[in-house]
Amino acid sequence: MSDSEPIPAGPANAKRSSGVDTGAGLTPGTAASSTPGGTGDASPGGTTAPEPVTVAPEPVTTAPALPAPALEIAAGYALAGPALDLGALVWDGQCLPDAQIRIPLGMLNRHGLVAGATGTGKTKTLQLIAEQLAAQGVPVFLADIKGDVSGISAPGEPGHRVLQRSAEVGQEWRATGFPCEFYALGGIGPGIPLRATITGFGPVLLSKCLQLNQTQEQSLGLIFHYADQKGLELVDLKDLRAVVTFLTSDEGKQELKTIGGLSTATAGVILRSLTAFEQQGMGDFFGEPEFDSSELLRTAPDGRGLVSVLELPAVQDKPHLFSTFLMWLLADLFQDLPEVGDVEKPKLVFFFDEAHLLFSGASKAFLEAITQTVRLIRSKGVGVFFVTQTPKDVPSDVLAQLGNRVQHALRAFTPDDQKALKSTVKTFPHSAYDLEELLTSLGTGEAVVTVLSEKGAPTPVAATRLRAPESLMGPIDAAALDKAVKESDLYARYANAVDRESAYEKLTAREAETQARKDAEAQAAEAAKAEKAAARGSGGRGKAKQDESVVEQVVGSGIFKSLARSVGTQLGREISRSLFGTRRR
């Protein structure tokens, strides 16, 4: 591709306004410098007359020169306060760098959606938004499913396409890396190990991981309720298995009658699901030390927001697990953070990549909990962006809570695709574009945008050529990633798993005590039988006293007293649970 050849922008797809001049000053290359610093000389030796210093264009500075419909759209994005710059307006097939498309920083906690077919640039859009949030002091959490987001920690490479794109959209591009922490579920893959206890995770989310039906989910909730009452801490999978096994035993069934019933068949299904789950290598994700979600709210020493990247390539074949773990993090934040109302900038913006996995096969209780969490967490200063292929991947009740929208190209190869396209078009506000045509003709790195203005009203629909990320668009090398993980202050805190006394150890000890009691009773019975035989030989004298002595021996034993203490655990220790069934700290 030659230096003068523009990046393909797709065909003209706007509703045309005849007889309107497209304005001057829109030639690619005149809005920004072609060097990373934005002020370099055109001559390598610097001997020719210096070029005029270029600066990033102010929004709509040449507004009268814009076509009338474009001018109307651009006016909706002329913001007074701090904002994120997404790119430049595209109208009638032309990129207009004087018309900048922006999102008000204060509206990022009103949630959003980044959607589009595979290969249309969703990940780069996520990276672009995350960079600008971090630059303005807002922490970001994002999941790296394919392993290509770790480059956000390193400066980008000023290649031809990057500089050409930045010139087209009026961007002063500068290679910049951003402060990052890298995590890995259970320590599988590169990253600081991220774990949760079974007790902290709760029955609703665990049922999603185990793919239980509604009846089985309710039964699992009953098991958690019993463990909470009795102070049986469920740290890992063996703890939960021990409790299920106990409650289906002859001794446990008697205790379970006081709080409900658990059928043997359902318990068997849960046990089999736990066994299969653990055999797939899932056991490492549960345990201690449990991750404190407040770590995601930190900023770097220079004031920039910390970008927390969850590295998932090693577990991308376990979608139900990692998508549910993301929801656990969000639920944990929801229950811990105080109400703050409307804020000047979010406390955290949370990106759910591959969001369709979160909703696939979800129970009614799970979907209701997601809807309520998304609805209420805004007032705690947290913004949530769902990243997926089509809006129909997100339930309508959740979609209704999303105020910001970046829609990349959709494909329409099949009747189902056509139906999905028409449904997507209907979800947009009234538009000056022919959206059915536009959404199928957008180029890579282009999107249809509508966000909430500073007043909370939807902005006009804007076809946008997006800016180029300033960090590396690709993964950093493995050695650099490993070094970043090992040098983190959090690594020593979370690196090594801890297996303390919990439900498994308590129930194992209880089983041993029960067996010892039975053995003692058997021995006492044998002794009583022998004494009885001896008493018959002496005419039965002292029989009552001898029987009383046997009972006293059993009841007064240390084993019997210890068992009584374990059965009589105080109910006041019951764990308080949140909307998702996760433990309140």
C-alpha cells in the first residue's frame, strides 16, 4: 500500500444531502503530524524550512464547512467536560477529522456495549477505550481471552497504517504504554493467581459453572445454607464434596430434616458434577488466599489508572468457568462498594469480553441477579461494558441498562443474519444513515456510535472511523510478561495456595470421632455382657450400678464430648450472603 493510499472506508452509505459542500481542510495528513511526536521535520536532516507545528483539532472547529447533516451529528458530540476521543465522523464515505466523536467521562458508569462480527476490530476498540480511561486516572479491568491485549503495557509501533489512520482521524498519535497488572485464574497461565473460595463464590455462580438445572441449583443452595449455619467453611472443592457426602449419610440425613430435604438422586448428580469439574482441572481455581476485588480499584504512582488484565488463553476452552468468575468479581465489587451516586469519573470500568458466554445456559435466578447488579452498580461508580458479536447475545433487560454503544460491522450471509441485522437496527435511535446498509459495509476499525451526552440524553448516531491505540496492538513477549508478574507487589500475597482447616478436615475428624464412639460403645456393650454374665453367677447383685457405670464411661469420654460440640455449632455463625449468593465480607 502506498503512502498516499487511504485505508478503505467502505462505500458511501449515508442518506445524502444534495448540493452541500463537504468543506475544506479534510485531506488526510493535514490534521496531525505523521511522526509519533507530532512535531517532527519533514526532512530527515532537518535542513529544510520547518513544517508548522500541528495540534489535535478542537471538536468542530470548522463546523460551518461540514455538510449540514454531519454538522448536526457533530454538534451532539461537542462536549465541554473531560471525555474519551473515539475517532472522527464518517459521512457520505468521507472521514471528517474536524468532527470528533467522543464519550463524556462522567457517563462511562452508565455502562455500554461493544459489538461486531469477528475481525471487525472489537478488541482494538476495547484497548483504545481502556488506554484513555487509564490516562485520565480511571482503573480498568479487562479479560484477555485470545492473549493479544497484554500489549497495552508497552508502547505501540509507529507503522505506516497506524500513522495513516491517525492522520485521517485528526489524532496526535504517541507511542505509550500503560501501567498493568496481569492475573491468571488459579495460576494457570502467566499471571498473579486469582482464586475464590467455594463459600465466597456462592451457590448461584457455582451452579452456572457446574451447569446444574434449577432444581439442582436449589438443592446446592440448601447445602450451602447448612454449611453456613454450622460454620463449615467451604474453601475448595473437597470441602463441598465432604459436606454433600455427609448430608446424604445416615447421620447427616437426620440433621438435614430440620432445614429441608435433599434427594439422594440430586445429591448424586451434584457429586458427579463436582467430580467431573475437578477432573477437568478446575480445582485450582478455588481456594485461598481469596482474591480481594478492591485490588482492581488502584491507581499507579503517576496517577494513571491501573489496567488489570486477566490472562485467559490457557483456559479459553473453559468458557463457563471464566465467564462466571468475571461475574463473581463484579458481584464482589457490588456488595463491598459504598453508594456514591453520580460521579465526575468512574471508580472502575469493567469489560466483559465474550459476553455471550455469560448468558448462555444461565438460570432464571442468574439472569435476574445479573440484571439487578448491572442496574444498581452504576450508583457505586462502576461502569460495565459487554463485548460480544451481536446485541441479541445480551438479554433485553440487561441491554436496556446500557447507555453507550459502539457497533462494529455485522455480517448478513444467512436468513438468520438478516433477521439479526434488522433487530439490531431497531435498537438504535432515529438515524440520518441507512443503518442496514451501513452496518454491513463498515471497514475494520470503523463503527456506528451512540452514547449518552453530558446531560444524559442519547447522542445522534454517528458512523465513526476509530483512532489507533497508542500501546502495542498485540501481545508482549512471554519473558516480559513473566517479569511483570513476578515484580508485582501482589505476587507474593497471592502466589502460593494455602490449605487451612475447613469443612473437609472438620468432617473427617467428625467421622473419625463417630467411628471411635461406635467402637467404644461396642466395647462397652461387650464389657456389659461380660459383667452381666458374671452378675448372673453371683445372683444379680450390683447390676444397676454396673449398667450405670458403662453409660457414664461412654457419655463422659472425651470423644463423645468433642462430637457433641461439633454437632452443636452455634447458629449465630451463619454467613450472610448477597444477591448472587456470594459471601458478604
